[in-house]
Amino acid sequence: MLTVGRDRMLDEGHALPVAQCDAEKLPFPDQYFDCVSVAFGLRNMTHKDAALREMFRVLRPGGRLLVLEFSRVWKPLAPLYDVYSFKLLPIMGKLVAKDAESYQYLAESIRMHPDQETLKQMMLDAGFMHASYHNLTGGVVALHKGYKY
């Protein structure tokens, strides 16, 4: 997926610096970035607390962290979302991508990921200030923000 994204950027004439690295041991100096963002990736990190501390380390004072991630859906929608996630999504994955297992993993990894309040607390524990989140699509996805001062 990273290769496809890189190739598309290059094909469009955008040569951006890219680093593929371990989020728990970022190869950047302290206070290097104004903003760190991760979209649909924190869920796959083994030690989320360590990764969040690393993100905090590489942020300059005044910098912010943005985490876009699947999250806990609004309770009234949960039964329908469970049917979609565990029944329909793997079937669609099998039919469209010929890969039901990856879509089953997706549903399972979403359920294992911390909910909005837990992730907010993890960000605070990592040193971020004014941590907050905004639910999108009834909580299917949430945008978390935190600041370093």
C-alpha cells in the first residue's frame, strides 16, 4: 500500500520525503515536527503507548498529533454495525478482493482497538495536553487531537 501511494505521488510529480519505520522507535531527533498524523494505523501498532510517547518526543512545543482511527460506534448502531462488520464485510472481501480473512481481521482489529475515551487517556498519559476527539459517522471513525506545549 505504501509503494502504491508513493508511486502515485511520483507519477503526479510530487517528490516528498518518505520514511518507513517503526513507530515505537522513530528515527527522528527530538522536537523535529510541527505535526504528526496517523490514519488507520495506530490500531495495528503493538505497543500503542510507546508509539504515542515517540510521537510526543518528535513533536516541537506547540505541535499537534492527529489520529484518525476506527473507533467505538454509537451504542444504538452497534448491533447493525456488528452484523455488517462480522458477516457482510468478510463476504464482500471474499467476492471483491478474493480475501475474506483480511476483512475478518479488519473487523476484529477494530474491536480490539481502544475506544475513544481510552485512547484520549492514553494520549494524556503520553504527555499530550488538551486531548480530545470528534466522532465521525456515529463513532465508526474518530479524529483524536492532542498538543505538546
